[in-house]
Amino acid sequence: MMGQKGIWVAGILALIFSGVYPGEGIAYNEGSRIHFEADFEVLERDITQEDVQFLGQNFPEETTSFESLRLLGKLSVQVIDPLEIYGLFGGSDLEVSDFGFSADFGAAYGGGARIILYREESREMFYHLFADYRFLTFKANDTVRFAPQVDLNGNGIIEPGEILTDERLKERIRWAEHVIKFGVMGRQEAFEPYGGIRFSFVRGKDHLPSQAQELNIKLKQSDIFGLFLGTNYYLSRSERAALFIEGSLFDQFSLTGGVRVGF
């Protein structure tokens, strides 16, 4: 079931694309080989924690919702006509309500590449097909209460005295995500709409330095396949500066926006 945030993202994307269709020539990488983007990203996605043994008790695999806000800069260079490589730097926070985990902004970095697979520039239609790979990683820390409980009776009722340990400790989560996109981009006046499919993979580690038993729990994505839609909006006839907005559905529910400038 799509939650309220998913419906909100879908509604914004529907508004962006209402009445937009391919028209005049593509302006993406409009002659500038170097570009800088400043953007924000808010996202929510389900992450699965592997099963783990703690003090002889087995805790099964669990899926919960992770939320994050990112503020990133992106510096890209067009190496050759169809190929653009880029670096990412900035900050990200991380919140896991179910675990009482809430990390402040920390450094985030990564990179990627974008390649034009096919370009159509006939008088009737202008569009291009592209592929994009992006990698991003960061660390998040918070001091939390760690008090795992075990159901010894097997009836779902936790009895007093079944808390294995109760301590305050510094939990550390290392997050690494890989995103592969395949999309199409068109043009209508000052708008440059695009969309396609995406595959996202999360590989992370949740470190809990308990005095009773240190834990390193592996994290991975719950859903891999998603869709993305977005548009650029050019601010002048020179087409060297554009605002953009992009949303993703299904693998994660996210909304990204910012400004792109060519030099």
C-alpha cells in the first residue's frame, strides 16, 4: 500500500507532467562541459536488518522505515559528448523512528556517471535515452537506549526480567547506496521532462557496541525496483541555468529539487 508520502510525491509528479510533451531541441549539457548542482533530497524507504544472535537468543530479520534529508553539491564534467562523470559532496541525516535513532547531519560523498545511449533530433521529435549510475555513502551516529527483549514463552508476551541488557550506547550506522537509472528526456518550451525506471541497492552496517556482546548487523534494501519522473526548467534563453525537481516511487518515496548551472 502506498502511504501518505507516496501519494504526495505521486501527486506532485502528476502536476509536473500534465500537458508536457517532447517539442524543441534538447538543452541538457547545452554546450557547457562543466556543471554544478545544488540540491536537496528528502526520502523514506524500507530497510531490512538481517537476523542476529544476541546472548544466545535469535532475533529474526526485521524490516523498518528509514528517513533521510540530504543537502548535496554535484560537480560534473562532460568527458566526451555522450559521457558525463560527476562527484557528490555534502551532508545527510538519518532517522529510524522504530529504534529511537535520530542522527544529525554528517558528511556524505559519492559520485557517478551519465551516458547518452541514443539521441533523436528529427524535425518531428527531439528526445534522448540515457543511463545513470550514482553511488552515495555516509555515516550516522546517535546515543540510544539498547534494551532487547526476548519472548521466552513463545506467546508474544514479554515477562518482567526478560530484558537481556539495558544500557545507553553510541549506535553507528554506515550507509552505502547504489542507484542505476534508465530514462528518456524530451523538451517542451522551457521545460525538459524526463522519466524512467531505477534499480537501487543499499548495503549498510548497524554497529551496536554493547558491553554484553558487540553487534554488527547488516542492512539491505527491501525493494529494488522503482520509477522516477522529473523536469528541468530553464531560467533564461542562454539555457545555462535551470531549476529541477524529481521524484521516485516504489523502491523509495523521495523528492529532489535544486538548481543546475553550466560554466
